[in-house]
Amino acid sequence: VKTEPTFARQPLHRVMRRYTRLARWYRLAEVSILFPHGMRKRAVGRLGLSLGQTVLEIGCGTGRNLPLLCRAVGPEGQVIGVDVSRGMLARAERWVKRHERRNVRLLLHDAAYLNLKCRPDAVLFSLSYSVLPERRAPLERAWRALKPGGSLVIMDAGLPPTRLGRLLRPAAEAIATAFPGDPYSRPWDDLTRLPAEVQTEWFRRGLYFICSARKPADEPSGN
Ligand SMILES: C[S@@+](CC[C@H](N)C(=O)[O-])C[C@H]1O[C@@H](n2cnc3c(N)ncnc32)[C@H](O)[C@@H]1O
């Protein structure tokens, strides 16, 4: 039985425009949503990266995870960031230039049509899964690209099916018009459709979560 109310997700052109406008205030927005301290580090830890590996971040935005991802793969590894908003990506590019990270590749692209030439060892969706207007294609493409044995992590926010969740519904829906995102996304359900072990951890009474799925090591490549 579906308990969540239906929620109109914003179309891609609106998401792109909105995030491009928000780019300069993005750090401030993070404070306003009471984003738990240490969540980024924890999510990157769940990727299980080693030095020299390749990691893909879908919806990398202004590059808030880039320092952690670069540290996790080291100078011999590769970080690929994809985002559809020019304004958000410009901030990430600025960080890459300032820190002279030659092993970071940033792509202005819609994740629903992403065709990577390489196979990442891990994939991260950080506060981006709930923002994607169309989630199925980006998830399937990222999963197909992921190397066997690799991890896909979704760190995000949403309304839990509790009293607190119901109380926060009007506020969350108002926030979602300013920062496009679906407070009712349930990535753990989407991930359980994949042939994967899925784990979810909850924070701040279920308002934030980290879902991880590991791709079987023996899966034929391309799946
Ligand atoms: C809330 S921001 C998260 C940024 C960053 N990952 C973080 O953790 O701070 C969501 C990002 O997803 C991007 N996005 C939304 N739909 C996308 C799509 N279809 N393809 C690629 N990026 C997308 C937006 O442009 C935005 O920069």
C-alpha cells in the first residue's frame, strides 16, 4: 500500500536553472537543512575506495565531495564528476583548478544519458538521487558501468514514514520548491531491484540516510 502522497518532481530544465542560480549559496543551503556533520565522510567511506581506483559522482554539484574523493583514490586514481547544471559545475571546476587536480574529470551531462568509456570502481549519488527528475535511467546506467565487486552509494535526505515525517511534510515540500528534490524518494526500494546486497543507515531520526549496494564480484561484465 502506497502511503506517501504523490509529489510533482520538477522537470530537468527547471532543476538545471534552479541549481545554477543556487550555486553561489549552496554551502549556506547545506547549513539551513541541518545536514549532519560527518555524513559526507561516512558516505565516501562506504564506497570502499582504494588508492589508484576510479570513482564516479553523479550530480557532483559544486564539488563538495571532491576533496574526500581525491583523498580516497590518491593522485594515481581518477575522480569523475557529472552534473547537468553549468553553474554548479563551474564551482567544482574552480576547486579543481585551484588545487591543480589533474586526475579529476568534470562532465556537463544529464546522468540519464551518460555513456562512460571507463568502468568506475565505485559510484556516489550525494544529495542528488532525490533531485534527479528521472531516476531509473541514471541508476541503471551507473550500475551497468560499475565494475563487478564495486559499490554504489546513495546519501540523501527525505521524509521518514513517522509522525515526525508527517509533521515536516509542509516544510519539506516548501524546501523542495526552492531546492528541487523529492522528499519521498526511496532509493533502498530501487536498489533492492538490483542484484545486490543493500544496506541502509539512518541519521537524524530518519531524515538522512546512506544506502549502499555492492555489485556481485562474479557478475558478467556489462551487467
Ligand atoms: C543538491 S545538489 C548535490 C551536489 C553534491 N553532490 C553535494 O553533495 O553537495 C544536486 C545536484 O544534482 C544535479 N542534477 C540533477 N539532475 C541531474 C541529472 N539528470 N544529471 C546530472 N546531474 C543532475 C543538480 O544539477 C545538482 O547540482
